[in-house]
Amino acid sequence: MGRELLLIDPDPALTEAIRRAFAPAGWSVTALAAGEPAVDRCRASRPDLVLLAAELPDMSGFSVCNRLKRALASLPLILYTTEANASAIEAHRQSRTHADDYLRQPLDLADLVGRASRLAGDGAPAPAPAPPPRKPRGAGGPPPIPGAAAPRAAAPAPAAVPLPAPLPPAPPVPDAGALEALFADWPRDPSPPRGTPEERVEFFRERLRVKDAFLGRVKEAVAAHQRASTSLHAALEARQDALAAAEVARRELERRLAETDEALSAAGAARDEVARRLAESEGTRQSLSEVLSETMQAQETAEQGWSQRLASADDARAALEASLAEARASGVAALEAERAARAEADARAGAERDELQVALAGARGERDAHAADASRLQAELSHALQQAEEARAAAARELAAERGDKDEARARAEGLAQELAEARAAGEALRGDLARERAGREAAEEALRLARGEATAQAEKAAALEHAHRALQAELAASQAQTADLAQALDEGRASAAGEVGRLSTAVAEAARREAQLSAERDELAGKLSAELRAGEAARAEAAALAAEVQRLAALEPQAAEAPRLRRDLAHAQEVLQQRTQQVEAAARTAHQAQADRERVKEQAAVELQGRASELARLGSELNAQKRRAAELEAQASAREAALQRAQAEAEAQRRALTGEAAQAEQRHAAEAERQRAALIELEKRLEAVARAEAQARRRVAELERDHAGAGARDAQLAEAQAALAKLREDFDDLRSENDFLNGEVARYHQKNKDLLAQLKKA
């Protein structure tokens, strides 16, 4: 299947030649004459290769390359231009959206097909051709004037144009893609869970830790971007100074060009004066011819001086290109050093992250150990309660067995009535103890409510801190977007300015070529005028000879018969002289017309040069505006960085405050847990006392039943004692369930407090 080549060039002849050259290699060529349709075409259907001309009717080819590379970075693209745009190519080659290969016209179609095949095959760019050798100074001067006299005195050589200082090294351009990739990893905000307040607090704390870590990465990226922006700003100022020096040199060249134009105007006035004198008197033609030769010689000398000035300008341009290449090399070295420093910083950050992970693993191990201890204690408590339940069940079985002896217990009930009253008093005492335990439980519940209130307050603080972080992240994203827009506009402005400078160089070269052509035409007309002057002088000499011959013949009477013939010859010679005079006048008019045409061409060139100068001034003002915008954006970034630092300081202070509050809460919870443990121990002791009292009561009841087997009155007392015993059992069961609940609550809040403290320390 053939490959598709998109050709963007307004020249139909070159388009057809490229189409014929690529057809045997299996390429299908699609040609477009403007840049905007080409960009739309590439976005709609990606070709295999783009061949782009730098000179387009609607926009610069450099701008088209920038837009295509931003939209399709991997699209192979070859950009070609004229020899005059070599500096623009070198400047664009260093940009982020550069082409894959650069060529200069005229194109070698066989080499072009080979480069295109290599780019479309494996993507390796072909080496750029070496620039042609420079012409020696003065080799492009105007040809000598034919028939002109040798110069009487050589004009002094023009002073060399001072070269501007070399451009400073190019700093590394901030990589906007790195910031975009960083913000692409921005952690999402899922909806909070609908669980308990403790679970919501845990969720917000986890989100806060993630946002803090991402905020640290963003801060590092912003600091690096700010440093790169500062160095870029300084480099832009240095390049502005260099451009100002180049502008001074250009103005000096324009001033000298104006002086040359004045000299040419003076030479034209001298030629007009010579023509006027030639029309007034035939006798002064020889002297006027000499004056004309001298004037043309002076003009030739002035043109040679102008050629030397153009050579000096070429040398200045070559020096500027060399300094630009040196600055580019130093910029690449600085970029490599910056990358190495970033790699070292990343390694240090990785080591610190590993240390933090080790510390986190240790903290998690301690947390698991504490959880295991709590589980072990809970198991021991459950085992003790199970043993108490088994003892109660055994006591119940024994009570059932002893009911058979209730007749004997009734007999003894009368003697033990006092003891039963004492047992009742002990039961009342136990009920008082139970009431006090209930009061202690209510106090524990109140402490639990306070702890939950503190947890809610901490959750609200975490939510407020989360909102503050979101606001800071939004401001930072806006700042990054403005920085990226500024860098993109700056790259496009540089490429456009380089293209415009290349176009101006082409226009200057075209004006020099047209001036050389007009000089050649002027030399040709001057040669014709000199020939006509010599012919007129010869005719005049012939007429004078004929007149002398007529006078001589008139003195000779014997030869009077030849006088009519001689008169006819004289009349013929006068006619020839008149014709030659008319030819000389026609040649003079032709020379005047050529001079007028030359003046008109010079005026057009001056108008075009003035338009180019105004365009350069406009580009300079736009560059200054971009520079001011960069300064404003840098100030905004500094202000936002300061605000971000203040917010981070506030967040750090809040984190310290939360850490202190968590430590205090841990202490309070530890004290409360200790108090609950003491209460549990006391409760267990009281439960044991109740169990002993219950056993003693059972023994007393058994004795009463055995002693008062036949007493009906004692049955009611026995039933009452049994009811009191059942009530004591119910109270015992309630106390045990409350004990289990309090143990679970204390263990759970103690573990949550430890987890909260560990999370705050990590944050």
C-alpha cells in the first residue's frame, strides 16, 4: 500500500516536479498552497510525511510547523526554505516544536526522496546539508563601465560596521508537559462514606494525607518551574540587548545607504547638467563627455563602497549566526546539568520515602502488637465470665438437689430468721453498690460523648483544611495554565520574528540585485551615448573639412564646374550631422528615461524597506509586550507561591495543634481506661462478694428448709428469700453485661486513639 505525502507549497511548478519525483517510490502526493487548510487536513487525516515550505501566502511556514508539532508530535515533517533564511532555520531548530529535517532551495529531489523514505521508515532524521562556501569580500560588485575613463582618485573605503556582542547562552525552557502530567495525577475526591462520625473522620484524614503528599510534589514542580522562568526571563533581557545592538547596526547600514543614495542623486544631477550643456552648445561636447565620465567613475567608486558595506553586513550576520550556535551549545549543556541535578534530587527523595515507609511499617507493627494484647485481654475476660456462668449453673443444680430437703430447712427457718434479716441487709448494701456502679457507667458514657465531640471537631478542622487545599490547588492550576500559554506565545513569537527577519534579508538582497541590474543598464546607455558623441564629433569634423574644401574650390575659378557637386556633398554632410545630432538627443532622452526609471525603482525599494522596518518595530513592540506579560505572570506566580507557603505554614501549625490535641486526648483516654480497669476490678470483687453472699444465702435457705420442714409460715419467708436470690442473680447478669460493654468500648476507643495519633504523626 502506497504512502501519503502532504506537500504545502504555493509554487505549482515545484509541486509538479516533487510529484513526479515521488511517484516511482510509491508515494501519493497531496498538494496544498496555504498553511491553515494544511493544519485542518492533518488533524482530520494524518499523512505519512509532511513537506513544508517556509514562505506561504497566509502565514509563515514556521508557525505551521509549530501548530502541527503541538497537535501531532510524532508526525514526520521536513521544512525547506531559501538560503537567506538560514538564521531563521537555526533559531527554529532549537525550539520545542522543531521540524525533523531542514533543507534549503534549490532542492535535490533524489536526496529529498531518500530523506523522506528514511523519516517515514524508522523516524531517523537525515543530516542537514552543509552550507555553500561564502563569496570573497567584494566579489559581487558591479561590472566596470564600458568606455569610461580610469578613476582619477580611489574613494576611501567605508568604515566596517561594528558587530554586536554574542548572544548569551539559551536557558532551559520550562517543560509544560511535566506540569500537565503532574496535574493529571491529581487525586480524585470520592464521596465520603455514610458511616459513623469516626469513619468519616478517618476518611477525611486519609484524603488529607494524600493531598499533602501531592501538594509537596506540586510545590517542588512549581519551584523548579519558577527557577526556569527566572533564568528564561534573564536570558530574554540579554537577547533584547543583543537585538537592540543589531538594530543599531541596521540603522547605521540604512544611514550609509541613504548617503549612497544621495551620492547617486548627485551623480544623476551631474548627468542632467551634462545633457543640458550638450543641448546648448555643440562646441562643449568633448568637455561634457569628460565630465560625464568622471561622474560615472565617481558613481562606480560609490557603488564599490556600497558593495564593501554589504560584505561587512554579511560578515556581521555570519558573526551573529556563530554566536547563536555557541549560545545554543551552552544552553544544551546547562539543560543536561539541570537534568542531572533533578535526577539526584529524585534519588534523595526516593531514599527519604523509603525511610518513611520503614518507619510506617514499624508503627504498624506496634499497632498490631497492641491490638493482639487487647484481643488477649478480651479473651481472658470472656473466659473468666464463662467460668462464673458455669459456677452459677452448678449452684443452680445444687439448689435443685437441695429442694428435696426443704422440709428440714423449714424446721430450721425459725432459728435463722435473724440471719435472714442480716442477709437482706447485705442485699440492700449490694444494691447500693450497684447504683454507684451505674453512676460510674453514666460518667463513662459522658466521657465517651465528649470524645465523640472532639472527634467531630477534628473532622470539621480536617474538612476546612481540605477546602483550603482545594482552593490553593485551583490557583496553582490557573498559574500553570497562564505560564504554559506564555511559553507557547513566546515560542510562536520567536519563530515568527525569525521568519520576518529572513523575509527582510530576502527583500534587501532583491533590492541589491535590482540596483545592480539598473547600474548595468545605465552603463550600457552611457556606452551608447559615448559612441554617439564620438560619431557626432566625426561628422562635425567631416562637415568642417567639406566647408574648407568648398572655400578652397570657390577660390579656384577654373574648377568652378565642381562646385555644385561639392555643395551637394556639403548638404549631405549637414544632413548626416543633423541626423547624428538627433540620434544623440534621442540617446540623451533615453538616458533621462532610464534615470527616471531607476529613481522610481529606488523609491519603491525605499518604501518597501520602510514597511519592513515598521514591521520589525511592530514585532519588537510585541516582544516587549510579551516580556512585560512574562514579568507580570512571574510576579503573580511569586505572590501565589508566597500565599501557598503561608497556607502550608498554617496547615503545619494546624497539624501540630491537632497532634498536641491528639496527645492530650490519648492521655485522657489512657486515664479513663485506667479508671475503667480499676472500676472493673472493683466490680469483679463485688461480683465475687455477691456470689459468696448468694452461696451463703443458699446454705441458709437450705438450713431453714431443713429446720422448718413443717412450718407453713416459713414457706412465705423462704419464697421471699428465693425471690431476693433471683433478683440478685438478675442484677449479677446486668452487671456482667455492662462490664462486657464497657470493656469493648474502652478497647475500641483506645485503639482508635492510637490509630489517630499515628496518622497525625505521619501527616
